[in-house]
Amino acid sequence: MSTLPPLARVPLLVLGLVSLLTGVFAGLARLGVEVPALAAVHAGNHAALMICAFFGTVICLERAVALGGLWPYAGPATAGAGGMLLLAGGPLPAAQFLFVFAAATLLGGGIVVVRRQFALFTVMLAVGAACWLLGTLVWWAGDDVHAAVPLWLAFLVLTIAGERLELTRFLPARPAAAPSFIAVSALILAGAVLAPWEEDLGHGLFAAGVLAMAAWLLTFDIARHNARQQGLTRFIAICLLSGYVWLAFGALAALGGGLAPVSPLHDITMHAIALGFVFSMVFGHAAIIFPAVLKVKIPYHPAFYVPLALLHASLALRVAGSLLELPALRSWGGIANALTLAVFIATMVVSVIRGGRPPARRRRRG
């Protein structure tokens, strides 16, 4: 089966990274930080750039590599193109259409996987893609990005949870794991679907479901066992466990009304989940995902803990600024968040360079 060669995947990843960079600056603009005008004008597109254009591109690209063939690459291509159209100031409906097409492609790939291997985790990955598609359709129909946010967050949470569920097969069978996972996922899904029409009820159900999912992951995920290991395995486990704590914290803020844009807990809710949880997953799995997608080596190094520690410290600073009603402190936390992502990218680039070096030759004795 023909597929896209690794070198040809690089431009797709670059499209996602451009949206990430602009989305980060747009987020800083929302905090009142002075940023380049080209980024400041996209403050209103912050969520779309981060979730649809960046995460959509990266997740679609990873799934396309796993599926094989050429057609799945329409997902990352259209998600990346949608981000570029937003940045170029193109017609919003056209960018939304591209995101819808990307989400539909991801869902199509998910259905293919379910047909190949019918299992709870494959179904959940397809459900996550459906949440992205439905959320983008809600945004397209009503031109209200906030109405789409619970569905977009459900896309990220359920996708990550589905991938973690797959790994529980390596643990001793626990009868409560699958039924409780289904119940928790159904609660998240019900809340996300209801939110655009019954906001209070939908937000409450969604927040309760996310809190329950954090508890499920902390209880059943293999990360608790892997944290006792060494090297990359331990690092990934610590990323995951710390991310689950942030997921629970964000859910508690959401239960306090934090999903509403006017709530003083809104910034905490969104970034505890999207930064604390989702980016902890990204940091942990980068050394696995990028080699699989780009066919490069990223050897583990203890320096991987540096961006992880910075992520948690900067997010804690941002949360403290919100709780103490100190806008300047929150802004500094946001700036530190952005610098953390830069440190993470630099760490990965250095690791790729290290991985590409030929092994040192041993000196001949005598």
C-alpha cells in the first residue's frame, strides 16, 4: 500500500506548528500581553488555532501514518490549510469547511480502524473524532466558537483516554474498568452534546464526566505501575499522572462555572485541561510519536524533565494569578507558558540532532 514518505510529512507538521506559534501569541494577546500585530488580530481565533489547526493536524497526521495509504493524509492537509486560511484572513466559512473536512476524514479513518479491530478503545477514538466534527459544525452553523468548546475538549479528552484504555490490556483484568469507562465517557459525551443548546446542564454534566475520567485514569491507567520503572518509561508515566491531576483540577473549576466565557474560572478551566493535561500528554509521548511519524530518532535524556517542570510551574503561576485576581501575575504565567513550549521544541530538536549522530567509535588499544 502506497503512503506518504516521511520527508513529505514534514510540511504538514510545519503547518500545524505555525498555527501553534500564532495561537500561543494570540492567547497572550487575550491576557493583555503586547504581541506582534499579526498575532494579536487572531485573539478571537485562539481556540480554533490550537485545537482544530494544531491538534487537529498533529492527531490526523499520526492517525494517517498508522492507517497507511494516501487518503488519510487529507485530514492533516485540510486541518493545516484551515489554519493557514485563518491566519491569512480568508473567509471564515471556508476555513471552517476545511476543518469539517479534516474532522470527517479523521472520523472516516476511525471507522476503518473499528472495522479492522472492533474494541472499546477503537470505538472511543472514533467517538472522539465525531466530537471534533460535531463541534466544528456547531461553530460553522452558529458562528459561536464558545459553543463548540465542550465538544472540542471532549475530542481531546476522549481521544487521549481511548489511547490509554488500549494499554490497560497489559494489566491484570479488572472487571470494573470497561463498564466504568463507558459510563464516564457517556457522561462527557452527553454534556458536550447538550452544551450548545442547554448550556448550564451540558456544562455541569461535562465537568462531572471529566472529573470522573480523571479519577478513572488515576485508578486504572498503567502509568501508576510504570512510574516505578526507569528512563523514558518513567518519564512518560510522570507526564501522564501529573496531567491527570491537572485534568481533575480543570474539571473542578468547570464545576464552578468555569466553562462559561464570563466566569473568573474560565482561564483556569481551559488551560488546566488544554495545557496541564493535554500538553503533558504531548510532552510524554513526543519521543514516541515523532519518530513514528518522521522516522527520526529521539533518544531519551533526563533533560526531558525540564520543559515538564516548567509547564507545571508556569501553569501554577497562571492559576494563582486568576485565583488571587492579579492580572499581571496571570499574564506572566501565560508568558512563561509560551516560553515553556519553546523550551520543549528546542529540547526535541536537540534530541533529534543527538539521535542522528553516528555512535562514537571506540579507540583501538595498543
